[in-house]
Amino acid sequence: MKKANAKLNKSTKPRYISKAERAKLDAEAALVAETTDVVSDTIADAETESDAK
């Protein structure tokens, strides 16, 4: 009976994320942030050049 109830009730704990997986996610997030910064800098430079004309 106890095992049957345990299967019905899902845990409220968050899923475990290993140290290696956290490092991988942090690296991907840093890459995305870096790419976003480069793109926004390029757009800002293009707007500045078009305003100067």
C-alpha cells in the first residue's frame, strides 16, 4: 500500500543537476551572453555610423 501511494505522489524536489552538467549550462549561457553583447555592440555601431551620415 505504501509503495503504491509513493508511485502516485510525485516528488516536489527539483531534479538533480550534476556538477558537470551545471558547468556545461554555465558555459552555454556565457556563450549566449557573449554573442548577444557582440551583436548589440555591432548594432549600436551601425546606428552610430548611420546617424553620422
